[in-house]
Amino acid sequence: QKEVEQNSGPLSVPEGAIASLNCTYSDRGSQSFFWYRQYSGKSPELIMFIYSNGDKEDGRFTAQLNKASQYVSLLIRDSQPSDSATYLCAFRSGGSNYKLTFGKGTLLTVNP
Amino acid sequence: GAVVSQHPSRVICKSGTSVKIECRSLDFQATTMFWYRQFPKQSLMLMATSNEGSKATYEQGVEKDKFLINHASLTLSTLTVTSAHPEDSSFYICSAEESGSYEQYFGPGTRLTVT
């Protein structure tokens, strides 16, 4: 069974710090990985996706993928109180199956 | 760009009635749409994958006769919860994938409460 594991948190960081969110996955056939942010009572919004080993940066966000270790992470630099939300990682396997498998999410709180 | 809408945003219905939820891609064509359900403090659970012009593919444990999905056009998919019961109360979210894109764009969700 394909699984995604995330630390449910809560993860608490002070404003301005780096928040590090981690995710491991079980399916070695996974090809693309996504990070979504979900505010309470709202639907998820895509932050970024990554499908190659290494780092991918977009503004204050950096996604890191290590396929050998089946590990993907999201770093948030200069964390802001508005970053407080649940962060969901998801992966998609290759082939014609375009389903996303989601983790349970990590609750991040950024303290002013 | 890549906006997905859902209607209604909230609905309260009585047990035994049916509720229809619409999901629309507003500025792109979506060959594939997905329907998720999310209970409080839990992650998204995929219910079914909807492809335009064909029958939906349901996930294991999801009753296809209870959750009717119709993907009549490249911009519209509907989910009908038939004979709703209180345990169907949940946050229903659709997403749409633009043809050839890696990205799924989520609608704002529909909160269903069955009394």
C-alpha cells in the first residue's frame, strides 16, 4: 500500500526562523511530489512540486527531494505568522494513474 | 489562471435527501477531475477520479451508487450524495487537472452537514 508519512506536529517556530517540514513515502515508483498548504476550513493550495533529486527554490520556499532515501522536505525561510497552516505533502506515481496520495499533514505555527 | 470553483460552499440537508455539488474549472479545460472528502483533523481522502465523457473510477470502499459522479464537459463535474446520512457530513473538495499539466488545482470545498 502506498503511504506518505508526515510528522503531525504541531511544529512551532518563531517569526523569522526557518521551518522544516518532512515527508517520507513508501512507493519507489513515485515520480512527482507536491507540497500543499491548507488553512483551517479551507481547501489546499499548491505551494510547489518537485520531481528531480535535489533542491527547488521558489521565493521563501525550498523543496528538497531525495529519491534514494524516499524523502522530501519543505523549508520555509523567514517564517511569517501567515505561514501558520497545515502543510500536506503528496506524491503521484508514474504511468497513467494521476492520483495524488496525501499525507496527514503537519500543523505549523509561527509565533510573532 | 487555473481557478476551480465549487457550488455550493455550504449546504445543510435532512437525512435521506440528496445533495448535488458542482465543480467547475473556470479558465482551463480539465480532462480529469478528482473528488476528495476530508473529515476534521484528517487528511484528504480521494473518493473518485472523474474523466470527461466516461464513467468515474471509485476508490476502494466508496459506494458508487451513493456518490454519483457526472463529468459532462471539460469544465464541469458534479458529485451527488444520494440518501445522505449524518455520517456523510464532511468537507468535500474537488480538484481539476489541466491536460498535460502536473498540477492539480483545488476548488474551495463544500461543507456538507446532514441533520
